Amino acid sequence: MPFSTPLAIVIFLTIWFTVLFAVLPFGVRSQHEAGDIVAGTDPGAPVAPRLLVKAGWTTLVSAVVFAALVAFARYASG
């Protein structure tokens, strides 16, 4: 492993949160778009954000990106 364990964890978490913010808007429909506005809420609030599914996809994509980074670091170090 080209990184120490704490550094690898920090790098993975940084990648994970970056990917999460990229994945969050996918497939979101607002209450206004769905035509189902709940009284007292913002019409732009999501109807079904599916956060667990997005967390799963985020973890999968982050693992692939992290593996590519580790492979690159090994290749670059000789």
C-alpha cells in the first residue's frame, strides 16, 4: 500500500464526500415537479431522496476511484 492507513482513510473519505455531492442531485424530483406539495413544506423539497441508494452508489464509485488512485501511486513510485 503506497499510503499509511490513516492517510488512506482520509483520502477515501475525501473522495467519498466529493462523489456524494456529485451523486445527490441524480433522480431527485421536487414536490412541485411531482405535483404533490405537502402543506408547510417548501415546494422545492424532494419527494423521495433515496439517500441509502445514493450512499451505496457513492461508496461503489469512491472505491473504484480510490483503487485507481492506489494503482497510479504504485505505478508512479516505481
